[in-house]
Amino acid sequence: MKKNIIILTYFSFIFLFNSLYAQSNKTAIVVYNQFENGKQIPDRTLTLRCSKAAAYIFNSSATEKFYIDFRKRVTIKTGIIQENKYAVITAFKTLSQPVFKDDFDTVLGYNCKKAVYDVFSNKIEVWYTNQCSKFKGSPSISFAPIDGLVLKYVVNGNRTILAKSIIFSDEAIDFPDKEFVKVDDANYAAALIKSRYIRIPVFEKEQINYDNDIVNKEEEILNHTYRYAKGNVILKKIKLPENNEKGLFFVQLSDWSNGDAYDRVGSVFTFSVNNEKTILNALRNGIDKLPVFSDKSGNMYQGITATNNFSPAIELMRFFTPFGVGYFNNKRIISGYQWSDSAVFKQEVTSLIPGDEKEIWIGVYIGNYDKGGHKVSLDLNFYPDKELTSTNKWIQPLFSTVNIMEAAGQNYGKIFQDDSLKMEFNIPDSLQNLKLLFTTTGHGGWENGDEFVPKLNQVFIDGVAVFQHTPWRTDCGTYRLLNPASGNFPDGLSSSDLSRSNWCPGSLTPPFIIPLIYLSKGKHTLKVVIDQGKPEGGSFSHWCVSGVLVGNIK
């Protein structure tokens, strides 16, 4: 960005606009209403102050201002972004150009001609007049301004900006007179976007690998990375932004292989700092701190369902590392294949981030036994939205067979071969918009394993089926360029191309949303049933399923 920056001092900025100040102080002030599908949008107006040589557009934004210089044939966009003052100057000739039509209209008693623009595949129909004492201006700088006064424009036939009044004034157009930094539109847009949300960096290229010699600090430190489950889990306590009830949360994770060539199950998870009965105790002190569920055959599964004394992790995002992206890019060079630098996953998690807590734990799990393993970066991003209704969130994790403590001895989710996952849960009073977020992926990586064979998943509540679906992904070939270490077959396919049980190497798997608005308060039973396949020799199938109830308290 530094190459494109020019400092504009007070005097040079004034010089830029000297032609504008030389004009008569006479200006026209045009106020526009906005309409969507024929209906006026309340409290949404635009105002244009224009002369014979210049125009100034202002709206409700406190950040940006927009100007048009008809003599220099440029538009000027200024922004005060996080205390930095930027200006973007764009020549008319680089903007979308008009196609003039023979159509006419009358707006506020002025005869108007028509021009049509194509802007980012949007059809913009503009009506302008030359009858208003040669005043020039447009309420938008998205297209090349016409030497006339625009009184109406319509976008794609359904959004209209229409002048409702024109008055005349002796006031001059108020151009900026402070120091600005001239930047190109690309750098300006990047700065503006970054200013509109809060980025909380959680991990920055932290290693997740197999390491049997990890020693953690005993004290609980904010923003400190802890490593658990022999290196397969990294964990950190972070602060949440204030007033986060009105806005959207997203997690974004980037993954690089640091030596591991295989596709692995990954999970971003959290749990409350106010609840000591979580998986955190087991991460710190071993899997014997987890409650045990026994199936019909006597197999033991640690920490897979919520109890009175335990809450499983809240899964924010299920992702799958590709075959060796990053580390193996230069070790398997194929003409015409431009391997990706990393795998990037981003998902909205608003309903899973508590609004009444100032701090939370966030962790990342990647199951692997490689000494190099993976490196990951993780951000939690908050996008404020004042127009959203503030809600009191209710979040209750119910079950998870994602064995994030696999390396410490936690069993795989093989329970569905001879049994089903069963549990009880309670619904509190005054709950609205109740939903179950159900995430499921099948595993068993040989020809007859559940990874490659579609299997029916069912969820029952109080004996009634609320979900019946065979989760399956047929789009795995989309992610080929994330998988340099994937094996190539004689038929031309690669292992990463093959369809799978609701996941692909290099993809994320979003949850199924199961509405439960009809459930009454009190105790209920839940059962997850999956048509899991039988083992063959030393190979077995298993399912990673997680379920979290979310809703709003009245």
C-alpha cells in the first residue's frame, strides 16, 4: 500500500479544488427519497449540493463523503477510517459509461432525458435534466456523471432514488480542508472493511501435532496458548467484545500441513468459563475425569453426553484438513496444478457465542499422530449490526462423539454399530426459537467403510423422528487443488475427489438445523440412530456427531 500513498497537505488539497471555489456560490440542494419495490424506505434520504462545476453528496454516513469535480472530470471519495484520513480520486473515463436513450420523463416539473449504465451486472436507468440553470450533479459516484442534474435513477427495476425537492442557496460546497492520504480504491476498500468489524486473533500459526512431552502452566492466563491431548488440542481463553448482543460472529481458520500428509478431522470448539463441569477438567487432568457411557456390548465411551455433572464441548465448526496442503506443495509438482497455499474455513457461529459472558475458552482439535502435524491460525470476528434485535441467548450442548482427546485415550464414536446414543435433557420455561444444531460426518476409510458408503442418520425426540437423512457429499472434486499429497488412481481420479459421508478433504461441514419450537418445558429424551457398518479385520467405522440446543429466553 505504501507505494500508492501520496500525502496531500492542506494547501495541495485546496489546490485540487481551486477550480471549484472559483465558481459562484450559488448552489442547488436536491433531496432524494429512496424506494424499494415501489415502497418508500422510511428515514432514508440522500442530499446533493451542486453548482455548475462541482457536487457534494452526503447521507447518514459519518465515515465517508463523496464529491464530483466536473472540470477535472474526477470523483473524490474521502473517508476518516480509524482516525486515518483517506482520499480516492477516480477519473470519469474509468467508470461505467452511459448509453443514451430516446426516452423522456418529468421530475419536479423538469424535463428529463434517459441514460442507461451497466455497473457490476446491474442495470441502472438514470433520468437527468439540463433545464436547472446548468447545475450538475448525481446522487451516486458509482457511474460516470452526466453533464446534467440527475433527478431519478432506478437499479434493476426495483430500487429507486427519486428527487422530492430542490431549493437554491448561496452557501458554498463544503470541501475537505485537512490532510488526507491519497490511496487507490483497493486499499481504501480494504481499510474500510476492516474498520467495520472487530477481529479477535486467537491463534497465529500455532502447531497442532503429536507430542508426548507437553507441560502446561498451572495458572489460568488470558490469551495464553495451552496444548492438551498430547498436542492434538490447542486452547486459549479470550475476551469477547463489549455489547456483542447486536451483531454476528464468525470463526475463520487457516490450516497448513507442517508434515502431516493425510486428511484429518478438525473441530473448533468452546465452553463457558462459568461452568467448571466441562471437558476442560479432563483436558487438564485426564480422561478419567469424563463420565462414561457403556453400550450394549460393554464398550466404554468417555464424555459423549451431557449429565448433571458434565457438559461436552460446544462445537463451533467441523472442518477437515486436506492432504498435505502447504508442506507438500513443492514435493508433488504436476503441470497445470497450482496448489493452494492453505485451506481456509469460515462459518457463522452467532447462536453459539454467549452474549452474557465477557470471556470464553476457544480450542482447535486436529486428530493426528505426526510430529510435524499442522499449523493453524484462528480468528473470531464480530460484525456489529445496530438494526438487529438484542436477544438473550440460551445454549446447551447435549452430545459429542468428536473425540478431541483421542490421543489421550478417548474412544471413537463406534457406538452406533450395536447401540444408539441416548440421553435426557431439560427445556427451561420461557424459551423461544428452539433449535437443535446437529453435525454429523461418517468415517471408516476403506472400500466398505462408512466414509465411502451412504448411511441413514436419524434423530428421535420423545420417540418421534425429528430428523431422517443420509448425509453425503458429491462435490469433493471441487477441493482438488487443496490436496497435493492425495493419491492418484489409474482411472484418473484422486482420493480427494471421492464422495464421502458429509465431508471432503479441505471442506467444512455445517450443522443441520432441526427446529424444535413445539417442545414444551421440562424433561425430554433424545436418541441418535445411525446405520453404522460392521468392522473388517482391524478396520472399523465410526461417526463424529455433535448436538447443541440453541434458543432465546423471553
